[in-house]
Amino acid sequence: MAIDRQMLNEILVGKTHSIARGDEGMAHLFFKDDKTAFLKRGEEATMCGDWQPSGEGFDVAWQNGPSREWKLSLDDEALSFSLDGAGLIGVSRNWQNGDSMLLEAEFNRGAA
């Protein structure tokens, strides 16, 4: 299913996607609004960056980190994330609900 900007905003903005990454554990991507994203992986510090729609997904320019292109694939069961065209990174299976038990405050504390 193709993802246009309106759909991208509906499935990302205001939601956290918990992405199962196999042996690498979980990653949590929170999209605060149509410009700001946060990333939390395990015990690593929370990253904050500016995101924008791009091609088949979105680009994020992380503060103190690299700019990355994320590609999305959507079906009835999952929202799949791949990074820089390097193949599947992980899957958010409950994307309709934002898949989140993490709160915005948690991301804001981690990025401070």
C-alpha cells in the first residue's frame, strides 16, 4: 500500500511506534508533531531530530547524529520499517493505536 503525506501524518504524528528488531531488542520512535521525532533504543540516550516526509517514508536529521532515510511498508497486520534501503529493521504490529505505552514526557526527559 502506498503511503502519502496525509497517511504518513495519521500513522506517525502523536504516536510512538515500538519496533521489534529481533536480537537487537526494541526501538521506540515517537513523533511529537509534524517536525520532531525521538528515538530510544535500549539503554542508549534518547535521540531527537527533525523529520520530514520523503519518498516511501521519511527522513530524520538527528541532533548529534546522522541523517537517516526510513522507508515504510504498510499492510493489514504491520507497519514495517527499513533504514536507508538496508532492508527490514523492524515491525510495529499495533500501528493503528500508536503501539505505545511510553509517554511523551519520557521522551522529553531523555532528550533534555
